[in-house]
Amino acid sequence: SLLQLLSNVLLWDGIVQEDTVRDLGLSKLLNRYLLLNLLNTPPGLDNIEKCNKVVACFPERWFQDLKSGSTLPELLNFCQHLLQ
């Protein structure tokens, strides 16, 4: 349910101000609720599949101007989870 909600919120990118979409989608949904679920999922294929679905929701244009090895500030916790 949370993944579907995140996907729907991020679809508003380009229609609603980017700051608003990023705040609601990343700061609130991903970091407050979805990441907790991912952290409590045992390591394995199920967790990888969930993370892939989360990544697929992100608009590509958010990452176009980033330098190699960097990410959006709102994604730092999610990136740390991926590295683990």
C-alpha cells in the first residue's frame, strides 16, 4: 500500500511543485514509513525486490544534474540501507 501511495505521489512531479512532491514522497512517505518496513524485512530477494520497486518510482530527471557518487539529501537513509 505504501509503495503504491509513493508511486502515485511521485507521479505528480511536473504538475505540483517539485519541492512539495519531494517533501511528501521522500521525506514523509519513504523516510518515515516505507524505510521502516524495508529495515524490518530480512535481507534477501524479497528486500531487493521491494527496493527495486521503490527506485522505479523516482523521476529520472531528479538525478540528471547530480555528480557521480552523490544522491538527493532525502535519499541518504535509503542509500545507506541499499549499501548494507
